[in-house]
Amino acid sequence: MKKKDTLQLKQVGDQHLLIDVLDAELPIVDVYNLNGTAAWLWQNLEHATSASELAALMCQVYDIDPAVAAKDIESQLQEWTQLGIITKK
């Protein structure tokens, strides 16, 4: 998966914000609020080549059933693809 180049993940307190920054004139276009698990997924997108690889990584970090992890990750990736913030390589 490839992240949209203009997105930056920022943590403000216990909030994880994915901010789309285009340029200095229009500094913020969109802001996406992510929970901790989604923020982890975002940070690890480029460390895996597939949703199943991400699920395996997630199972090493979180106490989650592999089938549930795979389903949840696939759902999140589909949502992010529809939003245009990631593309599948």
C-alpha cells in the first residue's frame, strides 16, 4: 500500500490525527481522527505488502484473533482507499 504523500500523522494528547497538508497557503485540507489501532495500522502500512501481512504483524502486537485482524484491516484499507488516502501498489 502507498500512503498519499501529503498526509501526516500527528498525536495530540491521546488523539491521533491524520492531517492532509497541501501547501503553505492552504495548510490543512482534511483531518481524519484515528483510534490507537488505526494509527498503528497507518504507521505500519509500508512495512507490509498485503493485508494478511499487516494482520500477522498486528497479532504480534495486539491480543487479537488472526481472522478478526484480517477482516478489520481489510475493512479499514478499503475505507482508506475509497477516501483516496492510500492506493494499492
